[in-house]
Amino acid sequence: MGAVAQAIRPKGKIYGRAYMIFVTVGNHYQSFDRLIKKVDDIASRLPHEIVIQRGYSGYRPQHTKHFDFVPISTAVEYIKTSDLVISHAGIGTIILCKEYGIPLIIFPRRKKYGEHGTDHQMEIAQALEERKDVNIYMIYEEDQLEEKIVEVLKDKKKPLPTENVGKKTLIRIIREFIDKTGNDHAFSSQDLGFKKLGIGE
Amino acid sequence: MKRNRKIGLICSPGGHFTEILQLLEAFEGHPSFLITYKEKATWDRENTYYMRNLARSPIALIVGVLKILLIFLKERPDILFSTGSEIAIPSFYFGKFLFRTKLIYLECSAQVYQPSMTGRCVYPITDLFLVQWEPLLKRYGPKAKYMGGLI
């Protein structure tokens, strides 16, 4: 466990049954205050330790720890050591939660509220919902959040990191392509590119 | 005989960046460098070039595009790999036409049904074009391949 995450974890069970929840709204330049306000509101009632990465959202939470950004390596530490992650339908967060077997509640950003340029996050959420992944939960209205948090943490099981078959296949395909390129090229790009034109020497 | 190929990794921060980190194993054994935007969430990593977000202003675009050219002149990549976003467009066109690099593009898993603008721009010149959701195949030409996704 990283030092950062250890430091923010509640020491002992001072809040009773306290879980660690990490909230992130990604690197997108538009704000996602709808989620952050709701989490802040819920945080005043729940005993859990909640940390929010606000990103470019303007709202400042009153009841939780928060910051705008930490480097991705630190964010990974937060995710790994959380009992639950809540986020927009961001690919980075989904990948990391799957990799470390952390339950994830997804609340997609919407175009109509000025939270993203398109509604593609709805498509991601719906595609994931159809696939019925374990440990990934979708909500589409902020009012569903509190109930969902309680539900997910109640039957929280030991996280099960699953083998990522898609990742393995993609790595294999890319490797094969690189090896093939290495073999059927008689020249290196240095011979064919700028050098030939006498530029960039 | 297998030869070392210089690999250029190109992506913007966020999910695109996380996707590249997931796939680093594919490039092991080859020298590589990475070009991304300098933003607070970016990881400090060796062999990495940072620039301002190209989409932020016309000046950032011009400076950034020139910077990509200079980086390529220095690094001389043989293969470029990108997961998007728009930073891949100037990189791939420079790579293809000035450096004769081979191009691999992985459409970000955020694109389920709709192709991305970047994907559409680089599709015609890309050598290995991968998408991460099957429904997306019919929106691209026969060159696109679906081999599973990262999420």
C-alpha cells in the first residue's frame, strides 16, 4: 500500500464501519458539479472516508477531503486502496477498477448539463450495463447514488481481480505487428526518411 | 532476424494515457518515447515529451505541431502507436509521409457506436487499425479489426 493512501485511510474504526471511497471526475475540461455536490451532500450523513478528485469542477466540497488533481500514479494508489470508487464513465478509471477488482459506481456525464461535448458516456454506461460486469454499477440520476453506495458496500465481497482477456489479445496483436515490421523492412526509417532528402542532419 | 524498432507512443492525458500504460508490455524490448500533453494528471515518466494541449489555441497548435516534427527528427521512430486523441493526427501524417513509419491506431474504448474524429482522420493511412467495441466495425472500412477491448 502506498504511503499516501495509508495516510488518508481512517485509523482504526473511529467512525464505526468506515469504508474508503474515492471519487474522480476525470481529466475533461468541463465541470461535473452534479456528482460532486451530491457526494458532498451524502458525505454529511455517511460514516465513510471520502476523497474527491475534483478535476476542473468548480464546486468545493464541505464534508470531504478533496483536491483538483494528483499525478496519475497517486490516483492509482487511491483507487487500489479504496473499497469503492465513484466516477463519470471515464475509461481510465474503469480500466483501473477492473484491474484491481474495486467496485465502481458510474454516473455518466451528460451533454445537456454542459458536462461533456457529446453523450458518449451514456453509450459506454449502457454498453457496460448490457454486458453485466461484476463490480460495475450504473446510475443515471444523482438521486440514486446514496442508495447505490449503501447497497454496494453492504454486499461488498473480497475484490476479485479478473484476467483481462482483451488486454492480452491486444498486446499479442501489437507485438506480432511490430515483429513483422522488424522483419520485412530492408531499410530503417533513417535510410528512407529525412536522411535521403539531406534534411535534419 | 528480429530488429529493434524505435516506437513512438502518442496520446493525450486521461483514459487515452491509461490505455497506453496498459499496453506497454507490447513494446518491451524496443526503445520507445512518449508524447503527451503537460497536465496536472500526467505521470512523470522517462523518455517523455510534454506539450500544451493542441486543441487549446491556434498558437498551441502551431507550436505543438512543430514540436512533434522536431521530436521525430531527433528520435527517428520506426513505428507510431496512438490511442488518440487529436495529437495523433499531425503525428501520424508526419510519421507516414516524412519518416515512413508504420502506424498502429487503437480507437479509445470510449467509442462504442460512433467513430472518433481522430479515428476517422487517421484511418486511411494507418497500417493496423483496432477498435475496442464490435458495433464500431461497421462504421469503419474493412481494414478495421476488433480484437477485444481493455474495459
